[in-house]
Amino acid sequence: MVLRGYILELTAKISVLVLFILLNMIFAIANPNDNQIHKEVAFYRIRSTSLVGNITFIKPVKREMDCALKCLRNYPQSCLSFNFGRDSIHKTFTCELSNSERILEPNRMQSRTGFDYLGVEKGYLSKFFPCLTFPCRNGGSCENGPELTMFSCSCPLEIKVLPYIDNKCNVDTNNMTIYYKPEAKGVFHAAVTSKRYQLNYYEAQRLCEINRATLATYDQLFAAWEVGLELCLYGWLNDGTRRYPMQNVHDKCGKKLGIVGSNTPQNKSKKSNAWCWKG
């Protein structure tokens, strides 16, 4: 009897170990559409929780491992996660496969006594839903395509003198110049290098956005001037004026000190550079 009890205990420990490896280490599984292609997937667990809706399969199972293997056989077309339930009274188990995932639909998660949620790790999920890794640059919005692994980018306003160079909204930053001083309280000057002034107001806004900034306000430019910023080049401000900061009087720079330029908003089609601010 002692030997039999020891064997049962050892078997239980081995089963737990195998299950741990299956659910927490990398799986090599055959793609349902192509037995020659292998994908890797790993699960993570959230206890006492379930993903509601998008259920593709419900069935009683003998153990959690059976549910995990069923999901793997149907990954990724019909299973990206599963709910596993335990009935402690009747000692039965329920397997619910889902073709969705918590990262894709976080609002579908809810507390559920007796169930655990097991989802696909983001690194593996992003192979089939590329938008999870934000492939669209410079503020472009991403949309997953009609088939797994496909996506498309919707790019914001294109600057004619700084056009997109691919379908991911990337631009050639070699044509862009930035004048930046660390002490200037987040204010910097941005321009396109082929000519002195090339940006209308909206393109100046966009150039700041590409640099993860916004058009500076007059007060922000003034604060930068107070700590020593000087540059004899016009740039758009967010109020539609075109100005520049001067610490010294120069004949070719307005012969003034302070913030030089008109207080009146300009025609937004005029060409200038951009004063940007990054907080």
C-alpha cells in the first residue's frame, strides 16, 4: 500500500510538471493549414477569470492538459485562448476554446469563480496580429488585414518636402534638421534642409508630430529665450504667428532683442520652419 501510494504521488507530481512545461514553456505545433510549417506559442494564466464570447468549442475534459492541447491543434484560426473550469463537487472539468484573446478584447474579461483564463503570450500573438507591435510609424494608424499576418497603415498628412518612403509611414529623416539646446525647456527648431523655408502651418504641425512634439506656444518660446535661446530663423508657433528669439541685435535679424516677428497670425500657406515643444 505504501508503494502504491508513493507511485500515485509520483505520478501526480510528474503530471503537474508536464502540464507546467506545456503551459509555460514554448510549444512547437503544426499549423493546421500546412503541416510543414511550425509555429511557437506560450500561454499565460489569469486565475478566477474568463474571456466572455467568441467561444468556438465547449467540452468536458479529463484534465487541463487536454484543453491546452486542443487549443494548440486549432491555433491560431480557432483558438487564441481558453477558459478552464473546475467543478470541485463533481470533480469535472470544462474546456472553452476562444478565437479571441484578452489583449485584443480586454473589455470581454470578467471574474468567474472556478475558472482560469489562459491566453497566448503577446509575442506569439503579434505574429498573427501585427498591429499589436505598432508597425505604423509617425502617428500612422494600423488595421489588421482580412487574413492573419496582414495589416495596413493609414498615414497622417504627408509633408510634400518630407514624403513617406514606405507603406509604414516612415520618412527620410536625412532631409530634416533639428536645432536643439538642452536648456531651452523643451523648445527646438525643426526644418527641412533642401531650402531655407519650406513648411506651411499644417506641415510645420506635422513635422513637430514626427518628432513627437507639438508646435510651441509663444509663452514656451519666450521661456526658452529667457534661458538663452537664440536663432535667426522664422518658425511657426501654434497661434499661427511666425517668430524667432534673439539675444543680440543683428542687422539681418530684425535689429531687435526678444521674440522677433509679427503678433498677427499669418496666412497659413506661407512658408516657414517650425518651433516645436516636447514636454
